[in-house]
Amino acid sequence: MPRYVLGALLLILSLLVNADERVFYQPVNRDAALSPTQWRTLWRETVNRGGQTLIVQWSRYGSEDFGGAQGWLANSLRIAHEQGLQLVLGLHLDDAYYQRIDELDGAGLIAYWKAQLGQSLAQQRRLRDTWSLPVSGWYLPMELDDLHFQQTDRREALHTLLHAFIHEADGPLHLSVFSTGKLSPKVQADWLDTLASLGLTVWWQDGTGTGRLPEFVRQQYAAALACHIGIIREAFRQTSMEGQPFKADPAPPQTTADCHPQAVFELHYRPWAWHLLPAPGGT
């Protein structure tokens, strides 16, 4: 085999293997049952599988703060860092977020988003002051989509809110977006570019797990993205129907060798975690 062909194959394989370089983790309170030894085993195995960065979905969900500065989540993340994982720590998410954004419209939706960003800013300050974790970045859990921000004026208002938030917040910020087919691939790609121009790390959810859009449509959205937009590979397949409580089974993420930073959603669905963290809502 020619050397250049072998080199290309090795590059492709390395990109595929490193899909778990960044792993999302969505804390749920039943994870509190793990002992420090079990957490240490879990994080060590995450690193052994190529993990370098752990992106924590949230550190406060409604009024739940998972025990605070000395609670199970904070302590498990300290162990994660000891095992070599960099931490991108999620901020605040209203436990009625998805219900509220469905109910609200126009100025009401923007006002709600402004209030939620204020909650995340307060949570960031709380984490810095009390959790004492070595954080390399922050994640905004309020996911964006092209259904609620399909109008240009809404996207412009959101841009203004995020610009102000970035100036008040401290450290690199991440957020994610998913597609519902309400914007064309090019318009959505341009929107994500505009968000990234604020200094945000922007992630696009590939939608393979939820299956909202046909595969060929998802491919069009992915192909339109600039290389600096990250892609979140969903490692599950949703089994629940619309309107039912969410259920999903683990499934291999759809990894590809391309120019985008990649992350996998999420830890509960990865094979090395199953014996310690059963997938939430699985069938």
C-alpha cells in the first residue's frame, strides 16, 4: 500500500477514534449512588477511551444544585479533573424551559431568555466563589433551535442578549443548536457563524438520535456548516413518541472524518459507562 494512502487511512481512523475526545454528561440525581471509587473508575475509563474534555450539561436544574459545593456532583467532577479531564461546566437551566419557550412569543420569549441568562450569570459566580473547580469553559444549557428563532428579529434580539452576557461572564462560553427544518441549511449556517463571531464556541446537534429530520436533510445541514462549528454526535436512538416521556436506547454515534470539532452526547449512553450509569429513560 502506498505510504500516502496509509497515512490518509490512519488520519481517518484517528478522527473516528477521537469522537469521544469531548463527552457531554447530563447529571441526574440517581448518579449520586456512585462511590468515589466508582467515579474514579468511570473517569479513568473515559480518559482511556480518548476523553480529554467533559462538558457538563448543567450544574443547576431548576432549584436542584446536586448538593452544592460539597455535593456528589462537585466531588465527582473534582475526581474527573484528577483523572485528567478538562471541565466545561454547565450553568443554570429552568426545569420548565422547554414548556416556557413553547408558550412564549415575541417580546415575552426574549424577556424570558434575558431572565434565564441572568440566572446563568448568577450560577457562574456561585460556582466560582464556592465550588472551587478548575474550569476551562462554561456551557449555556438553554439550547437554541430554528423553530423558536426562525424570525430574523428574534435572532437579532438574541444576539444582543448574548453579546451583553459575554461581556459580563468570565471565561470561554459554549452553546448548542439543533435543527427542526424551519431555516434553510445556508441560513442556519450563517446564523451559527454570527453566534460564533461573538466569541462563543457553537455546537450543532446532529439529530441522529432524535430523528426529527430525514437523514439526507441532516446531511445538508451538516454540509453547510463552517469548519469551526462543532458537531455533537448523538449516541442514542429515541424510542418514545412525541408527547410521551423521553425514552432512548444507546446507539453508536454517527462519526465522520471531517473538519469539525466533535463531541458525543452523552456519557450515560457510552458502553464503558453502562454498568455504572444506566442510560436514563432506556427501554
